[in-house]
Amino acid sequence: MNEFPVVLVINCGSSSIKFSVLDASDCEVLMSGIADGINSENAFLSVNGGEPAPLAHHSYEGALKAIAFELEKRNLNDSVALIGHRIAHGGSIFTESAIITDEVIDNIRRVSPLAPLHNYANLSGIESAQQLFPGVTQVAVFDTSFHQTMAPEAYLYGLPWKYYEELGVRRYGFHGTSHRYVSQRAHSLLNLAEDDSGLVVAHLGNGASICAVRNGQSVDTSMGMTPLEGLMMGTRSGDVDFGAMSWVASQTNQSLGDLERVVNKESGLLGISGLSSDLRVSGKSLA
């Protein structure tokens, strides 16, 4: 390892890998990019906002190999001192970030059915990074861990207790990494005492959530057991009366799987506008 260590940050999504390389001393971004269209013929890699280059291998492993090659071209491979992975769902097992071990990987796999589109991709990223950067310490940072300070009255649903006890049905919350960072920056910029403050933090993007933060800890949040609950989003409905969906099912003969696709992929701003999940696009069209 050379004398200028860097941190590689990896966010493996359902069809993409976003990454950044940071100077370990001051967190300056030295390099960033995205590999998108993974597991499709259209997979590509773009570095530092440059032109997309087709990926020869379309898997997560192939994409990470291409990213590692970009680091190597910049003489950064041997400088990687730490790798951080964003993990979508840590269930109630992980209350904070964790150094990745075999046990941590097993526990991530245990809770992966709660977020199958993302967690299995996260695991692919971990396994590929272990092969490409052997011996480098890797850390899992969980979207859900910041919300593990919520009290039962905030995270329990009004459902039979057995669903919580036997199936883990409860509110977990998401965007925790974002909510934690924004609340910490607000405390710093506004000169607030972290042990005597109350904030409402909004994470607004294609996915959106709000979080109540008291004395630096999450006490409530709008997302629930999955990232579907809460605010209306780009393609996700947010909160909808279950009775309304039951009525739709009875009138249209759609299955639970059909309706799950509707509320996750065809609703929100896209569903309301009939045009786009991007407010900039639909706003221009409706102006």
C-alpha cells in the first residue's frame, strides 16, 4: 500500500454500481462513477461523468473488475486501505456499521428476503470486492441501522403480535445513512447541541422519506418494513389504504404480485402524471 491511502465506497443497486474513491485524510473525492445496466446487454461504465463505455462482462463481478481496472490506470489500486459497502437492509440484527466477516455476511444473507432486489446485489459486491482486494478491510453500512433507536410504539404495526414475533413484521426505516449525515451537518452548521435538539430531515429523490431526529437519534420515520411506505415517490405509491388495494383487486382480478408491481413500479409521480417519474419532465409537459 502506498503512503496516500484512499477509501473505495461501493453502492450496489438492483441493476447498477455507484462508486467513489475518497482521499482517506480529508474525504476529497478523487474519482467516482457508475456501472449501469448490470446483467443486461446494455451494461456500461461511466467514470467521472465521462462517456459510457460498454462492459465486456455484464455481471456485478465483471463491473467491479472494470472499476478496479480504472483505479489501476490511476495508480490507486494499491492505495485502497478500506472499502465501504452500502447495504440496504440490516433487519433488527445490525444497529450500527460492521466490519465485514463471514458471520456478518451470513447475517446479511439471513435478512436479505426483506430486501431481495438490493441485498443480494450488495452481497455480490462484497464477494467480488473480497476477491479483487484481498486483505483490505471492508465495512458494511446499513440503511436501516440509524432507525434502530426507534421505540416499539414507533416501529410496531397494529397487526397481530405473532406477525412481529414470528416473521419480523415491523417498521425498519430506510435512507438512514442520509438522515444521519444530514442531521449531523445540521447540528454543526446551526451550532445545535446534539443532546438537546429536535430535527425533521427530508430525503427527497426518486425514493423519498422523512425522519424525526431527537438528540441525534432517529425516533420515527416514514418508510416502513420496505421502502414502499410513506411519501409519494417517483414510481412508488407511498401510503395507500389497504382496503383501497383490496377493492382494486376485487374489481380487476389482479393478483397480489400484480398489485405489488403497480404500487412499486407504476405509481407515484409516474402514475399520477401518466408521463414520467421525473418531476422536471412531467412539470415541463404540463406547463
